[in-house]
Amino acid sequence: MLTITTDTSGLTKAQRFLGAYKNQLPFASSVALNQTARDVQQAYKAQTKQSFFKPVAFTVNAFRYDKSTKANLLATVYPAKDRPYLSTQIFGGRRIWKNYEGLIRGLASSSGNPLPDRKLYPTSLAQNAAGNPKRRLFGELQSRLSTTDRGGYFIGTPRGTGRDPGVYRRSRGRLFPYFLVSDREPNYQRRFPFEQLGNQTVARVYTTYLSRALDRALATAR
């Protein structure tokens, strides 16, 4: 006669292990998700220097992430709300209206020279090294608008010159363009690989972080 049996003490140990595993999995998953989100944020930060020409710190540090909890296993990485210009760089599409355009249009209307309802673009005279408008110009524009002295600013369409409407600065009897109204409406292509880079980073690090977090959680579980 052949008797076949089993050692139930081993089964009990396995049950305890599975129970601990089940209890610790949400916590470990949350830890791994948050570590992964941090890595994605850092990957985006590094990518800004590859996708954009001389990005300013405001752009380099544009990305935020919301942490997950063991009750809500969802971590989200996103550009900060005060960087709306990144939307067209990530998803493509038409250029959004810039804050400085509202300022200039308001000054134009208050001075009796409203501008056409089209986009404004800074010329090379108004751009900094990163290609963005120089911030100091807006203070100068408000304090020296419609003056006739050298260095004063004019908003509108210069008479009899065939020039485009915009913002001009007077110097030595001439008008130099700083911002111009244009008919062109660029349709931006995607420049920043948001989804691709994010998915690649998740695939590369998440499993490792989850394994480490589970090991630590099970080692301390009672």
C-alpha cells in the first residue's frame, strides 16, 4: 500500500506568504509608481535641452507630478499649468495666444491705435538668446509709449511706408520694428516626445522599482 500525504505546515507558510504579499502589494505598487513618476519627470527635464534651442529654466523645470497612494494607484506627470505654450510643442497644432500679445493689444487700444486681430511676433531686436521676447521691453513699452523722443515706442501702422502694423521704436529719425502683426499662422509639428519618452521610461524602470518595493515591504511585514 502506498500512502500519499502532504505537510500542511508548508501550506500554512505559503498561505501566510500569499496573504502578506496581497496586503503589501498596493503599498509597494504606490512606492514604485511614485519613483517611476520622478524618473519620468527627470527624463522630461533632460529632454527639454534636446528638443528646444537654449531653453530657459522656466521651461527646463516645467514638469510636475502628482503622487499615487495605495488607495489610488495613479501617478500623473504633466507640464505645469503656467506653461501653456508647451501644449503645441507636445501635441502640435496652432500657436496659442501669448500673454504679451494681450498687453500690447491693450496698450494699442488705449492709445487709439487698435491692432488687427492676428498674432504678434517678436523680431530679432526684441528677442533674447533663447528666441523669446526680452522681459524688460514690456516695462519700457508701457512707460515710453507714443513719445516723440529718441527711444520712444509707437504701436500701430506707420504711415506711407507699406509696413506691417506692430510695435516700433523711434531712433535717429527712423522706426525699428520690435513686434509685427502677421498673417502667418504656423501649424507646429510635435517637437517634444512626451508619450514616447514617458512610456520608454516607465518600461525601463517600473518593474525594478516594484520588485524592490515588494522585497522591502515583505521583509518588514508582520
